[in-house]
Amino acid sequence: MADEIKTKATMEKIVSLCRRRGFIFQSSEIYGTLASCWDFGPLGVELKRNIKEAWWKDMVQTRDDMVGLDSSILMHPMVWQASGHLKNFSDPLVECKKCQKRYRQDELEKQECPSCGGELGEPRQFNMMFKTYMGPIEDSSAVVYLRPETAQGMFVNFQNIVTSTRKKLPFGIAQMGKSFRNEITTGNFIFRDREFEQMEIEYFVKPGTQDKWFEFWVNERFNWYKKLGIKPEHLMLRQHCKEELAHYALGCTDIQFYFPMGWGELEGIASRGDYDLTQHANASGKNLKYIDEEAKEQYLPYVIEPSAGVDRGVLAFLCDAYDEDVADGEARVILRFHPRIAPVKAAVLPLSKKEPLATYARDIFNNLRKDWVVQYDDTQSIGRRYRRQDEIGTPFCITIDFQSLEDNQVTVRERDSMQQIRIPVAELKATLAAKLAGEPISQGRAVWKTGEK
Amino acid sequence: MADEIKTKATMEKIVSLCRRRGFIFQSSEIYGTLASCWDFGPLGVELKRNIKEAWWKDMVQTRDDMVGLDSSILMHPMVWQASGHLKNFSDPLVECKKCQKRYRQDELEKQECPSCGGELGEPRQFNMMFKTYMGPIEDSSAVVYLRPETAQGMFVNFQNIVTSTRKKLPFGIAQMGKSFRNEITTGNFIFRDREFEQMEIEYFVKPGTQDKWFEFWVNERFNWYKKLGIKPEHLMLRQHCKEELAHYALGCTDIQFYFPMGWGELEGIASRGDYDLTQHANASGKNLKYIDEEAKEQYLPYVIEPSAGVDRGVLAFLCDAYDEDVADGEARVILRFHPRIAPVKAAVLPLSKKEPLATYARDIFNNLRKDWVVQYDDTQSIGRRYRRQDEIGTPFCITIDFQSLEDNQVTVRERDSMQQIRIPVAELKATLAAKLAGEPISQGRAVWKTGEK
């Protein structure tokens, strides 16, 4: 299947572009880097923010049946005992008796033996939660863990949220935030990190309705990626077979993306029954049942969990948007981001640094940046400046020339088609707003022409 | 000084309101809570987001001289050796020889001896960074720390950012994110936590210009809180005296807020010279000098650091907004949030649940929520619903009655003045936009009247 899909993105190209233009740097680079941790630079932080903001707006703020949460990374250790993470969130590791290096058993089976050629010991379970101590004394009573998922924050707050918001089933709790997993095998740039960010929903439903809602959320989330511009041929659903499911799970479907290294999970939607609330009710001794006033019943709701990785989302949007073509005889790299995702929405490019053009252009720039992230660039040729904006995915460039001073018109150039229109400055903001909201380029009062100046 | 300031907020009232209405819950409450960690509920997460978004927009997106960053929480341990945190970020603790409890020395001097009455040992230094191990082996080579501040992420990325953005001095790097400090003495609700969030700027300037920029940032940040509605009498500047300053610091001024427990630091602005870049240049062996092409010089820039606590900001905005008064003979609690900060911008309140009023009101609600966080409430009396919205700080309530079906007009009621206007539905969005942006209530086409229906 992978062979059929055309993509110009390779991991080398993406990593290099990300570093050169300030999307993503390796953590602590001046000290030789810290493995599997990454820093989002000036463009990367805006890209990541846009993905998170789109998710928050679409999944929380414009839905009646969803509320937000921001729970802490450090939680009571009983949370992880009840959830099963302390016992089961582990990888089997085998140690080389000669060099003492440790390897994941399932990885070893796929690859060569350790390079030193030493004999391997018996596999032992290694928990993937990061452990630390709270308070001044490092003893077992002070152990806390960095959360390996944001999900448990939603479960332990279920009753608090029902009480304070008076929400009725079905409804969900959504949360974005950092999680940490001490993975042995990391890699593929920001695909599998030890520190990463999640966007998770726990959607609580009346038992018996879970299949309908599971299907709803699989479709809702799949369509969300398409709506934000991911090419349909780069997405697929993968249903877990029975053998892959945890004992309590009723079903699980992954949304996969075609990354440069192959298909990989972008998001998982799981039908978890009442497993988590049951575990926490038993471990805490608290009544976590929902009181259904209409049906005059009390029960533990069932849960559908759409769980997405933010960093994987960033990587998917980058890879999907990556393109190369030739413009006016010159090779260019373009990130064809959806306008909602693009870190910079427009660039203001005066043809000269001289006055009065500079002040004229600055005024336009200052007006636009009240509403959007906009760049101002007045160095080098206009062609070079277009290339620089194409490479970071800016959907629109606004060129200001000497004629603008006379007719109060500017040229708007569109990234993907390279079409240009000349419009009155008074119409610029409304035109940009319409185009950024997705109006076709060809539509509108002004006529777009092909080719660059 | 504290006696002169009038405030109706007490910590008990704030904590209770926050829990009842879903602003802030204690972490892991069903397991007896985890000390000094807090979860932001549905309203709290929006309040916190609004504060962070206002900071990001005002400090990063609308400034030419600022870029954003989102660096990882786990960093290379050399970062903390170079920064001085490994050696100096510690509290002196004394242990009771009888009960083995540990106490901060400076706190002990202020209060009673430990309750058990045992003899105290010699003070020992206790580092406040949380320590964990990365990778499968828990030995000294695997130690990493949770960052105690976001600031060092900006310093170690200084050269990456200069190279990728081509920024010229003076310019700043800004970052929001979680930090962790294993404080011995925590408390006062979300004022001093072990897990907390920061909004920090490192502003790099040419040596010799630091005093001008220090003054600029002290004013800029002080005015930011006032602009977002904090009462001037609840704010003051506190300049650190020479004895309080670190050996390398050129100056430090705190922005203090009058919390219920007294004046406390909300933000610190420090003039740090080239201390941090010097330390990292020496420890890493990398050249971190800035190439000043105009002056044809190379030098390490000086740094001004405005460092704010997000959680303290949330608490300050809550306490400052808290008010009680009497409306139509009934006591009410009001959070007088600035519209930019308010978690819910408007509430749509139909006078009846019946059709066709319900569909009519729903349409208005669905239209408004495309742009803002809006609530829909159709239960209990209109007075009760106003009280509920006042208590969470919603600036505007939109009441829809049976006459609305005939004249296509709705009543907009303002939280603080309780003034009401009746306006055409067609003008609702523009009116709300103007009022939310800060237009005086009395201004506009429609006339506001006093008193509630």
C-alpha cells in the first residue's frame, strides 16, 4: 500500500527544514542534546498552538456536550495503582550479561543480537512511568509519578465535574497537556518521544449506547484531520483485532497517517466500558455512579476515549503539507498548510525599504497583526521573499509597490496557486478573512491572475 | 498598608467558589488529594487560557521584537549545573532527631518548634529540583531533573533562534509552560505549588542599554495587569535592595498583588547582565556571542527577565474580581472579570423551554458560540440564572422572551451595572463585539436602562 502513495517528504528534509527555519530544535543542543526531547521554536510553537487551538475550539468550545479540564502532571500514586499502570504499564527488557545494556524483548526478536555478542539474561518487566519523590525525603512514601497519559485526570475528576457543571449524559471531558513515558525505543523525530503532549477526550455515555458513540467519534475524529487539510490518501483507519484488545476493551480503532517511515498511529479511539470508573470507585471507596434522573437509575457510565498525540499531529501536518515544485524556473519548497494551521497567516512585503513606502507598508502590517500572526519582510528580492514565505507555509503575501501610494491598492499573492489579485487596501482585511476562512481563491470581487511579477 | 485596602475576597470564599463552580479542584481528591497540586476545571481552564492567551498576544504576537518558544520540561543535566541550580537552588533543612520530620530553617525561626518537642539537628542543604531517571537504569548517568523554571530553555536556544529568525538586538524570547519545585513550605491555595505554570521573557539587549530596557519592562508588565482590569490599589512595585540581589544581578523589581493573605509576588523583573549566557558558553564550550553587524562587534547580550506565575495570575484575577452586593433585594456574588479574562463571554437565557422560543434561542446561541465561549441556560427563574452567571463573571446575559419572536429583539443585560438594552438580533453580534472589546456600556445606538426585569 505504501508504494502507491506519492509524497515528497522524507524525514531528512523535514528535520532539516524544521531546524533551519525554527520549527523544531533538539532539546539542550549546546550540551549534545537530550534524547527524545524536543523544543518548538518560534514557528513550531505557533504551528503546535494552532493545532491545539483548532482541537479545543472544535471539540470543546463549540460543543454542548463537552467541558475542558487541565489537571496536574503529578498525581496521587493510588491513581496509577487503580488504573493498572503500576502493574501493567511496562516493557519486558532483557539484559546482556557481558555489556549490561538492556533491550526490549519484542524489538530484539525483530533485529540482530546486541553488537557485543554477549549472552542475554531472562526478560524482566520495566515500568515506563518516570518516578520522582515529593517532599524532602526520598523514601517509598514520597514516590510520585509523571503521568503517562492525561486520561486519568478526567476519570478522577468525573464526580467533581458532574456536580459543578450539572452536565447530563452523554457528555465528555477534554484535556490537552504533557505526558511522559520512559520509552526504551524512541525515534523518528517527534513521532515517539519520552516527553510529549496529548489531546484526550473521555466521553461518558449510558451503557448500551457505546457502539453508536464509538462509531460517531471514529468518524468525527477522522473527518477532523481531513477538514484541516490532511490528504485522505494519507489517512486510514485500523481496527484492532480481538487479540490486541485489553481484557476490558470493547473495541479500538486507530487513525493512521502515512509518515515518511510508513503508516503510524496518529490517534486511537477506544471503547473502554466502565473499566476506569470501576477501578477508581473500588480503589477510592467513593461512589462514582452517575444519577440518571430521567431513567431513575444509578450506574457507572461507559466511556469512549479519542486520544490524540499533539507532536504526532505536528509531524503529520508538516509531512502532509510538504511539497516541492518549480516557480518561474526556480525550485521551491512549499508547506501547503491549511490556513487555520499555518503559523504565519500573511506576510507584508514592501518593494523598497525607503520612505514613504516603508511607513505605508508598516501601517498595513500593524493593522493586520491585530487579528493575525503576520510577518514583515523587506530584505532581498521579492522572489526570494516569496520563497521564504512558501517554505514556512504562509498562505498569503501582500506586496506593496510605489503604485500603492497612488491608487491605495496592494497585490495579494496566494501560496499554492501563485495567483495574484490587486485590491484596495480598504478591502484587504475582509478579503484575507474570507480567504483564511476557506473561500476559494478564484472567488470574490477582484480577479486573480496567474504568474508572478 | 494592608488595612487601608478594601477587599471582600477571603481565601475561604475564593476556594469554596472555585470548587463549587468548577474553577479549581484539588488534585486526586478522591484519593485524599495530592498536596500542592491543583486541577483546573471547566471554568478554570478557560480562565487560565484567557490569561495566557492575552499574554501571548500582547507580548509575542503583536510585538516585532519578540518570538515564542516551547522547550521541553526535561533538559540535559548540564543545563542545571551551568545555571547554578544544582549547587544553589536549595533550602536549608533541619531534622528533628526524635520524629525525623524536616523543616525549613528560615521558617523555623519564625514559628514554634516542632510539636513533638524533639531536638533539632544541624541544617543541611536540600535541592528543590525534582529528580528522575531517563532510560531503564537508575544510576547517576541517567539522572534528569524537571525544570524549576522555563527560563533556561530560552538561554540554551539563543543561538538557534538568532540563526533561524535573523532577529536583531534588542529582541526577546517568550515561553509559557509548566515548572516544578519541590518546595517544603507550600500553601495559600494556588499561590505556592510544587507544580505550577510560568510565563517568562528573556529580553536580550546590547550591554549599556540594560537600565533603559529594565525600566521599560517594569512599566510594560505593571501596566499589563492594570489594562486587564486589576485595580491599581491592589498592585505595587517592590524594588529589591542590594542585599537581596544575587551577585550577578544588576537589579530586580517585583510586581506585587494584594492577596487575601497580604502582599505577594505576582511577577519579578530582573536585570541579569550576561550571567546566564556566560555560564552556558563556558559550560558548553559553544560561542554564544551575538554578531552585531552594524557596530561590527561581537558580544554576549545582557538580559532583562520579566517572569510571571500563571497560577498566581489566576488567583490574583479571581481575588481582584471578587465582589458581593445586593441586586433587587437579593445578595449576589460577582466576579467582575475584564471581558478578555472572563471564562464565559455571554449567556443565552430563553424565558421558556417551550417551542418555538427554544429553537429561536438555540439559533442565536449557535451563532454566538462560533466566536465566543457562550453558555445556554434555560432552567429555573431568570433571576437565579443571572446570579449563576454573575458568580462566574459572565459579562453579558442575553434574555430572549416571547416578544422576541415578534419584534426580533433581545435584551442584553450587563453584569456590573445590571443595565439592560433591547436591541435587534441583527445587531447583537456587533454590539457584543464592541462591548467585549471595552466600549463603555452607555455608548452605542441603543439606550441602556437600569434595574432588572
